[in-house]
Amino acid sequence: MNKFHLLIWDYTWWVYIVFPGYILIFFIITKAYDILSVKLTLIQKSALVCFLVAVDVVVFYVLAIKLRWI
């Protein structure tokens, strides 16, 4: 699987990416869900999900297709 030696995870700066890049985002998402799940109606929740999917599609288009990161 690592024929080209690209899957190396032994970086000293990796610790500084894990917390803000993954843990903090999941914390914010769960807190936002807890707060917004009570206050939003079903239509507003559906609109929020559609907006997030649209953002995901745009980011995928820019990173994967335009910049050829994948």
C-alpha cells in the first residue's frame, strides 16, 4: 500500500494539526448541534444541511478538480 512511501506519519508538527484540525472542529460541530437542534425548525435544519453539502461540493471541486490534489 505504501509503494511510493507517501504514507509516512512521523512528523514532529503533526501534533499541532491534530487538535485544531480535527478535535476542535468536532467539538464545535457537536456544540452547534446541541444549541441549534432545539431552536431550528425542520425546514431551517434542511436548509442548513443543504448549505453544508453545497459548501462541501464547492470545496471538493476546488481542491480535487481545479488544484488536482486527488
